[in-house]
Amino acid sequence: MSKVYTVDEVLGQVIAEGVEREAERNLLCQQHCDEMQGYLFSRPLTAKGFQQLLFS
């Protein structure tokens, strides 16, 4: 993870991909990760499924 945060110093934002467990989310929160995505939050969706989630 140290390499990811080195990139953060240059780009100014960290987005974690592939977060599947609460323990991973907790670690990333402790490291002040800006954004996260992965199965912990949502499985892949069709366009229609995403639209339904967005407007629900």
C-alpha cells in the first residue's frame, strides 16, 4: 500500500479498487483513502440495475 500512497502525494487522490472485506475497508479508512469500490459495496450491475440503484 505504500506505493499507492506515494502516488497519492503526486496526484492528490487515492481510489482503492477491489475492496471485498470490512477489514480492508477499515484499513483503508485508517489510511485516509479518498474513495473505495468493490464487492463490499456492490456487485457489478447492468446499466438498468445501476439506474434503479441510483434513483432508489
